[in-house]
Amino acid sequence: MTDVVETLRGGRRAVVQRVRRGDSTVIVKTFTSAGEGWAREAAGLRLLAGRHTAGLIDATPPAIVCEDLGTGPSVADLLLGDNPEAAAEAVTGWAEAIARLHATTLTERVAFETALDEYAGDFPVALNTMPELIADTTRVIAELEPGARLDALEDLTGPEALSPADACPDNNVRRDGRFWLVDFEGAEWRHIAWDVADLTVPWPSCWCSWRLPENVVAHAVERYREIAGEAIPYVRTSAFDHDLHLATAGWAFISCSFTLARALADDPPPADPRVVAPARRAMLLHRLAVAAKLPGLPELSTLAARVRTTLTNRWGEVPLALAPAFRT
């Protein structure tokens, strides 16, 4: 006998509910179809086996049943609060969670690929979606800057590991003094710099993409290097710095492919009035400004500056505010 305690999230792809089973609760994520999202989440959770995320209980299409990590706050909750110290600690906690994920999955590509193939069946699911995403982004940017090329984004040379691909500030839960990652429906195998650059952009695919103080970002990146560096010495080298700059620039341009159409229209606010989020125009202009100042990437930084100028000529300057917790 099962009873729905509460619906945590609902959307066009899936509904997430807390469900009572006997004397305890579990989390049930029901997808609209047993397609790519279900296969990626099932494969990612199976690989992790409760490390850094909720333990997988069952993966019968189109649903995922996993351990309930509780009702602790997420990083997003603390960014939207009024305590800057707690928010800064949460950002660092997020970096620690990503570092542990990368360090423990670094050698498990074959296991993840095997699980992904098994759950996907006849449905084609790419191990890494970044090449396709970069190609799509190139087409979008070329509409603003004819002849624009983003080939340099393929030059990341460091190690790869499992990525949630959507490690937004709300896709985690604090439990037992640390943050546990949730939502692996985008799980894939890619260069680790793409995840770390979520801090420097920040969080390119998330609604909660407010600006972060530079010292908070620097401390979180350094904490990532401390933890991941034990298993991945590369993250303590200048080569990682270069790749992190590349990924940061990459997300600045990829953000355009995500939101440019709506930003060029009337930049409507979120459909749900409860969602407190910055304007898309502000996010895009901020990210392009960051990319335009990155060292060692002359072609990409120049392109970012040109695209930003094109957009500010249309919109004017639209500043991106700090996350609410850092405004006090």
C-alpha cells in the first residue's frame, strides 16, 4: 500500500513525489515516457549506488524509485535566504559534492556506458551530449555574428567523469552536514571542467542563476581542487585553469542557445509567480561579459565581446543582481 505524501515537482518531463511505503517514505519520479531521461537517471543512480546521491530502489519504466534524503534545504534555498555566511557555505558545499562525484567515478566510464546502453535499449542515447550542444550553439551564435566558430570548445584535454549535467542549486539536499546531489535525468560522461564552470558562470541551466560574489566563487573552486585533487592531480595544474576558462566561455555561448529566443522577444518572467529568478537578458549579458575578460582565449573572448555589444545595442545594459542572500 502506497500513499502520496506530497508532490515535490511536476513538469512536462516528469513528476516527483514523496510516497509513504509502510513506516518510511521513498521518492518516486515518474517520467512521461521511458525515454532518454529515464534511461540516464536509472544508469546514473545505478552507477553511484547511493554514493553522493539517493540510493536506487527500483527502475521500472517509466518510474524511478529511490531513497528519501529528507527535507533539508538545498543550495538554492540558502541563496534565496538572508544569511550570506550560510549561502557562501552552501556554495562551497556544492563544490565539495561535485568534487566527490568526479573523484569516485573517474574510472567508471565502462560501467556507466554499459548501464546506459542497457536501460536505453533500442533508443539512441549519447554518452556525451556536449559536441551536439556546441554544434547547435554555433548555429545560434552565427545568426548574430556570421562566420562565428566555437571549435576551441572541443579542445578540453583533461579527464572526464560522471556528470549530473543539471547540477542546479535546487538539485541537492543537505543531510548529515553535507549536500547530496539529486536529479540525474541528464546524466552523462563529460569533461569535469563543465561542472566546475557552473560556479564561474554561474549555473547556466538553472532559474536560480543570480550573480555570486567573486570571493565566494574563488573559495568554492579552491575547495573543489582540494578534494578532487587527491584523485585527480590535474585539477591542481594550470592546464585545469585553462580548461575551466574554456568551459566558462562555453557556457556563456551555450546559454544563448538555451534562452536567446525568449530574451530577444519580451523576456517574460517565469510562469510560476513563486519562482524568484533574474531576467534572461541580465543572465546572458553577465555571462558574455565574464567570457569577454577570460585570459588566454583571444578568439572566444573577442567573439563574446562582439555578441554582447550586439545585444546591448538592442536592450541596453541589464545588470545581473547578486543572489538575494548576498545583498545584505
